[in-house]
Amino acid sequence: MFEHVDEIDWKALGFHIYGAHEKIPQEIRNLLSTDEAVRGEALDFLLGGGQDFGSIYETTPVIIPFILEVLAQEGAPGKAALLRQLAGQGYQIATSGHLPVHEMDLYLRTYRALISKLDLYYDLLTNDLGEVQMAAVELLGTLAGDAQQVIPALVEQFNAQPDEDLQVAILSAIKSLLARLDWKRYDLKTQYASFMYDVTEHHASNKVRITAARAAVETIHPYDEVSKRNLPDEVMKLLVQEFLNPVAVESWRKESPLIYQEEIVQDLARLNPAPLLELIATPGLTPEQAFLLARGLLANAFIFYEEQQQEHWLKQPLFDKRNEGDYFVAENYAMAPYPVFKTKKNILQAIVNAEAVWTRPTNLFSFFYGLPDNREQLREWVSSIEE
């Protein structure tokens, strides 16, 4: 293994995440160490750990093939950790947005390195067990550029594996892939809609049904109201229940339940407003939950394009407060109200009527939409809108 690792002029490639190019060959060899700590340190050095997890540098696409060599070796240690690390790079690419040309080229080379062994990932998903399977699903869920190949493989594995946790992971991965499709591949949304509907309505596991309902939201064509109307009622019912009593939250989200509830609200904000209106009228809401629902209702009413929905939920200046549900922010985004507000009076009235929204100060409304942050001023403004 690694027969060419010493032949590469690593320094000539350009930036490495932690410098020290001369250490790269030995750290690659350390991926085969029997000592888990040594392997972990090597992986962190090669592809980034902590806040650097998922970072991509000029050495990254050249390092990845050596990691794939380890994954392909029978009995190699630490395969789950390797797959999760590669998922970090995959996620970085999938969520990268606009990049300078140089970065675009680097990310493309890294993506090509990742997908060079798709069959290897499928084999690990099919024939390995436990952590390795779950990690393979996580990685495959980031490879949106090849969704047309990856989704059928995941669906096949879903049907072949009765394990509840694995099925939940597979559906979450498919949701991520469908969410990142470019418009030229929206036919995949239609292609897998019936599969998601069937699982949502008929699967024996409540956790699996909830995850399928969340994935079913991604089958909506952003500019086709018919696809919204075709969603089974069970989708919205399950999402409402999941907001009030989360049961399908992934283990890594359990310490920050409000972030998970925010994700549920993001799903609901793309459907008709009835479920959010039902939720915001629910007695006993915390202020944090009420802020989430108010934000979801505003997004539902006044944001019309899928990409703007995504951008809206990224606008959270006090990010360290996100897991506490804080939605009053330091700086005012000062967006002017849209004229279409006249057709959304019922949504604004529901927000005014929700006691929990007004139990502490917020500039949620002015920050996003230029609306009054004071309840009485907002009530007065809503009353002035002609039907």
C-alpha cells in the first residue's frame, strides 16, 4: 500500500491545512496503526479536525485516494472514522455556494476524488455492519452531484435492511440529496415521491415514518403548486407531532433540541401555512418555540423562492445563541415589507395573538421584514390592512 506516497512533492501542491508537508507520508501510514489515538491524530492532521473538520486545501484531493486505499483493504481499522471524515469534505462541497474560480477548481478535484470509488462505498454499505454502514450512508448523502446514482442505491439498501436506525439514516441522506438538486434534475423529486409517500403512510416504525415525511417535503417542485397538493396529509400531521414531541431526532442533535425543532419548522414553512398556524396557537409553547414558529410563518408567507428560503434560515448573526432558541439579534437587517402582505393578514394576526411570542423582547420582525417589533404596534398595523 501507499507505494507512491513518497514520490509526491507535497509542498509543491500548495497549502496543507496544518502545514508541515513533510509529515504527510508518515501520517498517511499511521492510518493503519493499531492504536486508535494514533489513527485519530493522523486523520485530523491530514484532513482537519475540530473547527477545521471538512476543510479543503490543495493537498486534500491528493490525500483522499490514499484514504480510499485503506477503506478498500480487508480488515483495515477505523473505517467508520475515515468515512465520516470524507463526509466532512463532501458536506463542505455540497454547502459551498459561490466560490472564486480557484476554489471551484479545488472543490471539483476534491469531489472527483471522493466519487472515484462509489462502488466501494456501496460495498461497505451493503456488506459491512453497524458504524461503517451508518458512516457510508452519511458520506453518500453528501454526494449530490451524483444523486441520480446514489439515491437508487440507498433506496435498494433501505428495502433490504430492516434496521430502524439505518433506515432513518438512509432517508435523511436521501432528503439531503433531493434538497441539493439543481433544477435540471428535478425529475428525481417526482421519481421518488411515491416511495416517500408509501413509507410515510405505511411503515411500521414511527421514527422511520417521520423521517420519510421530512424527506417527502423535498419531493415538492419549488415552482409547482400541484406537487404541494399531492403531499399526503400524513406528512403535515407527522411534522406537527414531531415539533411538539420530537422522537426522531438524531443522537448528535439531542443536546440541542431547538435546532432540530428549527429544522422541522423549515420543512413546514415550505408547505401550506395551516400546520404552522395550528402550532403557534398551541397552549404552553415556550418563547423559543414561539419565535421559531413565527419565523416559519413569516418565511412561508413572504419568501417565494427555494434558494431564498435557504438563505433566510442562514441569517442568524448570534449563531452561538441558536441552540438556545434566541431570535432577537444585534443588528437590523431592515428588509422592507412586501406589498403581498395584504393577502397574508391571517398569518400576521395569528402571530399577534400568540402570547408566547411576546413574553420577551425581540427584533425578529424588523430584522427580517421591517415590521414593528412591538406587539401593539404590529396589531395596529395588521388591523389597518384591508382584506
